[in-house]
Amino acid sequence: MYVVLISYISKVIIFFAFAEMKPANHMKKRHEQKLVVLSIALFLIFNIPFILVFNLEGAVFGIPTLYFFIFSVWLLSIVISYIVLKRHYE
């Protein structure tokens, strides 16, 4: 139940974070497309059917598999967003 709540909260945060990022000069179309693809991918990855695939008894580096999956995907999405936005502002 908490996973569903975290999933929907993160989707709302991502939506509003990307919706308000309008700099004075407009972003190139390809950068916008990359961020939209990233948002759609996160939306699909953080849905329950895909999350339940990683709901296993094992652990990775002492962290439960489900938590490791969620936080590693989250960290990866932050890094990808940073790279895309860094290229935009260069």
C-alpha cells in the first residue's frame, strides 16, 4: 500500500517539477522530448505490475530487492534529468 502511495506522490512531484521548468529561453524540442520520454518511462516503471516483479525475498547489498529497485531507478532518473538539463543550459 505504501508503494502505491509513494508511486503516485513521485508521479505528481515529477509532473509539477517538469511542468514549471520553463526558462526564459525555450528548451530545444529534443531536450523536451527526452524529459517526456523519461516521465513516461517512470510512470510505467513505478506502476504496481512492474513493481511486483521485484517484490522478492532476497536482498542486494543488505537492502531488500524492492527498495533497491525503487531507489536505484529514482536515482537514475535524477541523473538522467540532470544530464539533459545541463546540456540545455550550456
